[in-house]
Amino acid sequence: MKIEFVFNIGDPVIVTQIERPGRVQALTKNHNGEQYQIIYWADGKRSVEWLYDWELKAAAAGEDDV
């Protein structure tokens, strides 16, 4: 079975809850569904979180400055 993810490793995204740019670092599919490990900066701190596709949107040109 082939798994199709919405985003791929290295894709620039926006974390919608905080409107911060980030990048996809890793992908996983488990009992919780498909998730994306995202690296983003907020308040001068680098953060890494596992998020669902509904918590992300594709970054438009110029929005991908992580």
C-alpha cells in the first residue's frame, strides 16, 4: 500500500494556529493518522512539533522564511 502525504520533507508550511512559517522535517503514519514533524521559530526559540495536515497550510511565495 502506498501512502500519499499532503506535504513532503523540506516543504515550507505555515503553522496555522500561530501563523508562523516552518519546514517539514519528517513524516509518519501511525494509529493517530498521518503526521508531520515541523521545525519553526517562535519568540526566539526553535521548536519541533508533530502536527496534522489540518494544522498546516502550504506557504505561499515569500512566506517560507523559517
